[in-house]
Amino acid sequence: MIRFSNLQNLYIKSFLYFFPVFLILYGTNPYGTSSTNLYSNPFQLLENEQWLQESPIQYFIGFVINLFVKNERLTHYIVIAFGFLILYLSMYLYDQKFSSAVEILKVFYFTPFFLIIFYWMGKPDTFLIASFLLLITYKENYVISCLSSIFLIFSHVYIGIIYILLTIFLKITKFNFHNYLNFVIAVFTYFIYRINLPDIDSRYEVISSEIQRALYSSFTNLLAGIVSLFMWLWIPIFLSNVFSNKKFLFSFMFILVVSFFTLDHTRIFVLSSLPLLIFLTKSPIFIQQFKKLTGNYWIYLLGILQIQKRGDGKIVDGWGLLEFDIFKEFLNKLINEIEQIKSIF
């Protein structure tokens, strides 16, 4: 009989029970189907949404896969599946090495992390998170460190740089000389890519042209937006008083300001705050409060309730039931029945 460790059991159960329930409740929002032609040539110019080409990691991975598959749409879904696979593997490998106190998987569970990952399926977010976790886990390995750095920068160059700066500032880990060399190589390689790419409408140009919309979005549903940043993780954060740590407070404010000048507020904050979450898992006071919180199994029912703030300040969760014709037809029939009953009286 095969015996699994507690960590292996945790990941097996999350895969078998949590993810199916989460997908049923929130669904997915497949993203990126309009840019599948880049799987044939990552250097061609998109007609719309050109800022997607600032994060080209999935297109280069897809280019290699498409050489064999020769079907851009199928390649797109293979790349998505590969992204989730490498993300899940990276979380397990990270926890296997560092989870003596609290698992990063559980910390993610009580934030909008999985809502963001699934809702924005097709974005390079899975590769971004996975590459950073692998970098931290295998920083001593020259090959993995180099590949992780390249994947990190090519997944999202701005957030990748934020990761490196916050890792150094918060002293999450101590990078070696070859790690810094790999960062330089990754950034240099990325700029070679950008030089060989035609001029595109970058994220900066898009946001700067809609600065009023970005700021209006920030102050629309402001309180709900703040709640959505950490969701249920706010509880152990406040109980452990980690905001008294000046480095944590400064890092939090920095990421908050960055996310304020974007249209996808919760997503950008959640992705950028990964070094903060790792910092928390190394705080004894936070660990103590987090274990108290998760010691009550009913709290896991609350953990699955998540929201996010999108452009124009909209507070949403996952898919809307009215998007399904079957449910919409059922609801319309129910309304007609109610109207008929009302007419009798």
C-alpha cells in the first residue's frame, strides 16, 4: 500500500476536491484566444491588444509546441495546461523544501490567488508565479536559476523586477552571484526580443491614455477593493500585527500604489504581492495566528468565497449565471410564472 506524506496528501486532496468545486463555483474566463497566431510567429504584430506581446513567454513555449501540433487553437490550450501543471509542481516543490511551518498552498487558498489564476486563464500568470517559486527553491542550481529568471522576465518584466527588488528588500532569501548574473542575462535577452519586435502599444501607453479611468476605477468601490487584496488572509495579518514591521508596510504600500494605476487592481496586487506572502510565512507571529485560523475546518468554507476588483471598479467573483442560456431561460420562465400568479390576485 502506497503511503503519502502529509504534504502529498494535502496536494492530492486539493487537486481532487478543491479545484473541481472551485471551477464549478467560479468557472474560467479563457483569455488570449485572439492572439493564438503568435504561436506560429511570436515576432509578428498583433492588430489589437498589442500589450500582450510585452509578456511573450507563452508564445515562445507555444511556438515550440506548435511545431509538432500544427494547430494554434489546440496549442493555446496545451500551453494553458502546461502552465497550470508547472505552477502546481512549483508550489509542491517549494512547500517540500520550506513548509516546516505553513504551506504556501494554504496561504494562497485564503487570498484571491486561485480566483485570479482561473479567472484570467490564458494570461502568463501561471508561468510568472511558478518561475519565481522555482527560482527561490532552486537558487543554487545554475540551470534552473537561469531558466527561471528568463521565464520570470518574459512572463511579466515589470512584476518580475518587483519580485527581485522586494526579495532583496525583505530579505526573503539571499541571492548568489550567479543569480544576479542570471537576472542581467534575462533582462538583456528580453530587450533583444523587444528590439526585434515592431513598435507596440505598451501597457504604459494604454494606462497613460486612460489615466482618468484608472484613477476613477481605483476610487470606485474602494473599501471592497481593499478587502479583495488579501481577502481572508487579512484576519491573521491584523492579528499578528505585521504592519508594525516597517519593511512589510513599505512593501505593501508600494504594491498598493502600483496596483492603483492599473485597471485590473486585484489581479496586479495579488501577483505582485507574492514576495509579501512568502515573507509572512517566515514570520513566527503570523504563523501562530494563521494556524489558529486554519485549525477550525469551517474556515475553509469561507476561504472558497472570493471577490476581485476589475476595471471601472467593478466587484466580481467568477462567471455570471446569466451568461448561460439554460439558466437565463429558466429564470425567464420563473419570472413569467410569478407574473401569472400576480395577475390572478
